[in-house]
Amino acid sequence: MDSAFILTVVGLTSLAAALVARGRSRRRLWSAVGKTLETLGFAAGFLLLNVGVGFCLTLLARAVGGRFVSLYHSDDVTILALSVLQALVFQWALEPERP
């Protein structure tokens, strides 16, 4: 039930934003959808890299420190949020500068 409510709220605000942007932007909505999918792809890549590096660092800490270090530190929702931010910065860095 909570997921349906959140999806409804996000869907309505996205629809409102698309209607506002449609009147003000020269770009097409499909271009924005393409950029969004590109960002999600980058975010998924960064998430996999971040979790993989966290896994390797955990194993290294176990081997070097000689004591147990939990893998659950890599299972935090903060990693997902930071991966999305990394993807946005990476995507913006790939964009050409406007004069």
C-alpha cells in the first residue's frame, strides 16, 4: 500500500513537471526520458562499483585486521543515494560546455 501511494505521488508530480516543462522547453519529452534512463544506467553502474569496492575493502580489513568485519556496512540505502549523485555529476561532466 505504501509503495502504491508513493508511486502515485511521484507520478502526479512528474506529470505536473512535464506539463510545465513542455511549455517552456525546446527539448522534447522523449529526450528527457532518454537522459533519465541514461542517468539510471550510470547510477546502476556506480552502485555496482560502490558495493564491489565495499566488499573488497571489507575482505581486506578482515585479512589485515585479523578480526571480523561485517559486509552489512555495504548494504546501506545511503550508497544508493550517493550512487545516483555520482551518476548525475558524471553525466554533467560528459556534457559539452555551453558558451
